[in-house]
Amino acid sequence: MKSNIIDKALKSLDIQENFIIIHSNLLAFFKKTHHTPEKVWEIIYNNYKDKTIIMPAFTFSINKNKKIIWDYKKTRSETGSLTEFFRNKISQKRTIHPIHSVSIFGPHYKDIPDHNCKSSFGVGSTWEWLSNNKNVCNLSMGIGLNGGATICHYPEQKQKVDYRHFKFFDAKIIDKKKNLIERKYSYYTRINNKKFEGINNWKKCESDLINKKILRQIKINEIIFQKMNCYNAVKFISMKLSKNPNYLGKLKKKI
């Protein structure tokens, strides 16, 4: 049955890690199943009741409008309807970063550290913890690495790749206790210049991770599901970047 697409995929992937980062494209499911965010979450929860779930609650608009005040409780997730439903109705905790915050729910939600870093993926960030923990799985539903693998940016920042640079900005934050905080933050964002297209070469990385059996991909009714252990994926990408700093950067074609 069409309504069993997600349930079938999650059971087939057989995730063993206790922490799961979920990236999703709900439009892919809606076309096939007409599931609401509530229904998709119900299926996820029934499969992973004993797991701790992490979903992005990113705020990209702050990059365009520096006058936005980021609010722990009120600022919406801009990474899809499932992540906003999860943030607003389900999560027990949200990390604090004006761009790359995450929402968390599950028995071990307190184990995930707060974001004690001014940059998205630097030392002391939540993403550093997720990338270096052997007990974390990255699950992408209805989407591939392009949009479904934020952890890949951690080794990029650590290696200081040429196709990204630090963008600094002042931000006003309202924390969980409603305190107003003003801090300078940074985001290691992509560069569009003469050498690079300003996008990542995800297809090459995806193929390499599959060949190394780090990434497992299945398709059900043409909907993509991917899983990979975050520690193993980051270790592999870091090794690749150490040998070729442009490994994940998409070079412009010579004319």
C-alpha cells in the first residue's frame, strides 16, 4: 500500500544508532501518500520510540535580513513542514544558533550539548558533537546528500576549503529564558567565483560513500531514502579533503 512507503523504508534501513538526524523533503511523500507532517511523524515515532531524533530548524532568512531577532521559541524552521511541526509540537530542546539550530526529542535529548560556538560547525558546536559521535545516524527521506547531509559541512569548515569562506554578522538572540543576547556569529558559506560554481559536488561524494558501504540508499516508489553513520561519513570526507581540498567543491567547466 502507498501509505506504507515510509514504514517499509525505515524498517528496511534497520538503523542501529541511538541518535538519528533526519533530513526530509515532504513533497516527495505527499505526491505518493498525501501524508501530513503529523502522519509522517507518527510513522517515524512508531519505528524509533527508543531513539533520540534530531531535525534541522534552520533559519536562512537571517542571512538576508540582519534585523531579524532569532527567538528560541518563536522563530520557525525554514527546512520544511515536517521540521517545523517537529520543532513546534514535538521537540524537547532546541539548540541556539541564528542559522543552524536543531530541534531534539527522545530519551537522551539532554546528552546533546548546546551550541557553544559562534560558528555553525566549529569547535564546541552541536554539529561537531554530532559529526564525531559513533552513535549518530544521518537519515535522509525523499532527498539525497544535496539538502540531506548537513554534517558534511563540518569537515569542510575544519579543513578551511577554498570554495567556502567565513561570513560574519551580528545577531540578536532571545534564548529559552527570554533573555536578549547580542553576539557576533559566523557562517562558513559557499563562494561563487572564477574557479568554483558555488555549489557542492554531491553526486561524486554520494557515489564514493555508497561504494565504500558507508552510505546505504534504497528507493521505494521512486522515493529516495538514505542512511549513513555520521562518524564514518565525516571521517571518510575528511580523508578525501586532506588529499584533495576541492573534493566537495564543484569546479566550473573550462570553456
